[in-house]
Amino acid sequence: MKFKNTTIRFSALIFSFIILVFVSCNKGPAPANIVVETLPVIDDGGDKVILQANIDGVTTSVNGFLFGTEPEPTLQNSLHIPGGAPVDGRIEGGAGAVPSTPAYYLRAYAFVNDEMHYGNEITFSTGHAIGESFGGGTVAYLFEPGDPGYDASTEHGLIIANEIFGEEIYWGCDSVYVSGATGTELGTGTTNTTSIVALCGEEVTAATLCDNYESDGFSDWYLPSNRELEKIDTNFDILGTIPGGHYWSSTQSVDTLKSWAIFLWTNESEGIPSGTYLKDYGRRAIAIRSF
């Protein structure tokens, strides 16, 4: 079974030793009623989860969570995350998880007087994570509330290609105003790109390079709008695997001779400002696709 690295990983031997010590020091009458309630998890960024449970009827600190990809997780087939002393009857724990796993099984437990008390079993799935390899590229941005196209029930985001197009790529259409390429927001890069390709003919441009790009069977790539590039840039500290510099967007400026280029992978104060530049300037370009 595959798990990402986590700073807390108990072997069955260590766990058994802790239980033995606890039992030796705390053997006594069993509480009348012990209730362990496993609560829904919080998926934090696709590669981390926050685990929660309520424990009533006992204050034991030998408790925690067991979760894995098999039903009824145990010490032998799952990851063990200790919970510690309950606070107002609540225990919590955090762990690494594998992004885009469709089904994890989780149950909390409390060990009291040599007896394991399991909570109800729940299932959960993990979402995508920034930096995850997916859909022919790398997940670069996940839509947030307020973003066009955000859906609370279905995760959406942007994927960047695993390769870039040079440093001397031209936007093209030097003397042509591309009226269909003025979109700035999330979701407008596709329309912008289609308009540029249609109007600029066979000319090799940043838009045509992205439009013709294929990776792992995916061919629906496009040149991102300026806002799409800005959103991707918010994750530069995680995605700092491609060269920094100006990248063409698919957004036409109000000036026929210019279009928008965004400076990626650096703090704005340290780089050359993003803005509109002449279309015959050499810039980098990177293809993206949405999911």
C-alpha cells in the first residue's frame, strides 16, 4: 500500500509496547460506556488530511486513527496516527496522503483495559494537489470560491505542460487586432487561443504552439489568459521547476501592436513587471489545459 511520507509512523511492535505499559499502569474497572465516533476528514490540498474523532466515556490517551485502502483498517494493513489526550472529548491528527485516491477507509479507536474500541468506519477520497502529475502535465492551480468555473461539488483547476517553448517566441498577428482574444479571466484562454489561431493563419505563434501541443494523449492545450497565468504564479513556490521570466498570455491588449505577458516564478518586486508588450518581442510560452 502506498503512502506519502509522514512524520508519524508507528510499527505494530512499538504500538504494542505502548499498550503493554499503559495496561500495566492503568488496569482497572472498565468504564460503563465507551463511544468512539469517527468524524469526516478535512482534505487539505489533496496530499494531506486532518483526522477527527469524538471519544466519550473515557479519557485514555492511547487512542488515534487507522486508515488505509482496505476496509476495516488495522495496525497490520494501514497507517496509524496517534491522537493523544482528548480535549473536550475530541482527538485530532494529521497525516500525508496520496492525491487523487478514490477511496480511503478510516476508523478511530480507543484502547482501554486491554481492549480495543473502534469507532464507525468512514470512507473519504483525496483531491488533487498542487505539483501533482496529472492529465499530461502538472496541476498548477485549483479553483477557489469566487473563481469563474468553481464548483463546490467537483474539483476543477489548471494543468501546465511539462515543457516550455523557448525564449524567443512571438505572439504574432503584429498589425492585427484580435478582437476575439481580449478575455482576461479564468476560462477565457481557450477562446482567446482559438481566435488567434483562426486569424493568424499558418504563422508560428505562442498560440499555435500551444494549440498543437500534445502530451500523454491530451491535445486540448491552449495559451493561457493573463489571469490564468497570474493564478498559476500564486503557486510559484511549489511549482518552481520551470525557468522564470516573461510568458506570453493569450490576452490581446487594447493596443493593436501589444498583448499581455506575465512574469512568472519570482516576487514582483524582484522581477520585470508584468504588462503589455509588443507582439514581436521574444518571450517564453507554456501550454495549459483545464479539468
